Amino acid sequence: MTRTLACLGATILAGCLNTVTIAASPDASAPSTNVDVETPHDSGSIGDRGEALPSSCAATRCAAGEQCCLTTGRCFDPRVSTGQCSAPVQDSSPQRTCASDADCAESEFCRSDQGLCLGAGHCASRDACGECITSIPGACTVCGCDGVNYPNSQTACRLGVRAVESVGGACGGNRPGSPDAGFYGDGGTARIPCANSTHCPAAQSCCAITGVCFETGCSACCRQPPPGTSFPCITNAQCRSDEYCRGEGCDTPGGCVRIPTSAGCGGSVAQVCGCDGRTYVNDCWAAGAGVRVARSGACP
């Protein structure tokens, strides 16, 4: 898991998951991504184990009987392929670690711990993905990583399909002019869920890893988030209003984390200079203000 998720680059190469973007699928028979559907997969999309097969895997449509290896972004046939998609070493979680649905029981699927489309995860029950109850029409809709809009995450879950969980809404929603643009938003740059780049505005591409549109020239915006963080970022503008972009130094690749309370910071003096040019009592107080540390000591 560490090797495949730590690589840097612009393509999937030698089984290593890098920065990957999804282009529009040329398959005209693919399910519509503009309407909610309860059963997006036809009978030909059901595998030997009864699972709903992914319609694509890092821009490649998988053949019948194949599954998506979530750590490489490549299709493989678990019935004949040995060692092509190995599950990560088991961690302390009671749920089994997985790199594909083939690592899980028939009633489970390989769910991302961070709500991502690609990356290892843990086997989760298809009947335990939570409920969404609201009177707002369309507010529970989620964009499936297969490009299908589901009425809620539980519907996608029952079909064994990962959904974009870092932001709600239909594929291509939450963009200027979209019907659901007012339902979801962030402190800075709006996150637009996507399955391919047709769901994204001009100058943006769909990140196969996060399932979110990103500025095409920002390779650091399409990668696995650092451990302990929820979403890749460079500045606070890419995080939600209650988060900040934690990382080393200023304007370097980091990950979104919830802004901690300053109540427990105390008065221990170990001054640091924040990336906002202000001096803080210690790094805890800087984090409580949602500010990265530029260097130790007071600002000039």
C-alpha cells in the first residue's frame, strides 16, 4: 500500500498509483450521469459473485468478469490473476484491508476510508453505509465513481459502488449554474464531484483518485491525501470552512484537517511564525487559527 500510494507522476506506471485524470468515456451506451437511477447496472454487469462490476477503472472500462484494482487503477480478473492486486498488510482495524472487492466477502465491498474513488480501503457491509434523510429534493444525491448518480450513498453501497464522499451532489453538480450548486460548498474553491472530465468546468480535469474536479495544472491537487487528512490541498482554499490545509512550510502539498480548538493549547511559549506573517505562542495556537507554520521563532 505504501509503495503504490506514495509514487509521484502523471500516469499510472508499473502498477504504481500516481496522479490520474479521467477523460470522457467514448462509450455512448454508458448510463446517463444527469439523472438519478436506482438500478444503473444491467444484468450483464453482474459478476460471478453477484457484485456490480465497475463501469470504469481509471478511465479504462473493465471487461465482464474483471474488477478494478483500487491501488493501481487497472482492471484485472481475480479468477485468473494471481498477485496482480494484493491487499495491503492488515492493520489494527477489525475490518479486513482490501485493494479490490475480491478481497471481501460476497456481502461486502472495498470501501475507501477517506471517501475516495481509488486507493486501498477496508471491507464494509453493503447494508451499512448510513442514511440520508432530508426534505430537500436531490440533497442526498451522490456521484458514483462509475459515473452514475445515485439517490443516496446507501443505494450505491448496496451495489458495491464507491461514491464521491468528500462532497455530495450529482456528478458535475456544485458548479456555477448547476441546479444543486447551493446545496454543497466549501470555504474557498467549490468541490465538484465527477467521474470524467465532462463533469468539470473549463481548465479543470477529473481526478480519478478523489473523484473531484481540479485545476488541470495542479498535479498536487490530484493525489492521495497524506495520512490523517481528508483531502489533498495546497492552500486553505481547497478545504472546507472548518478545515485548514496542514503541511510542512507554506504553499506546499498538504492535506485538509479539521481546525482544532485552541482551548487545550496552554501558554507554553515556543513562538512560531505563521504563514500569514503573524507570530503565535506555539504551533498549537497556529493550528487553532487554521494557519501553517512557516518557521520556528517570531516573525520578523
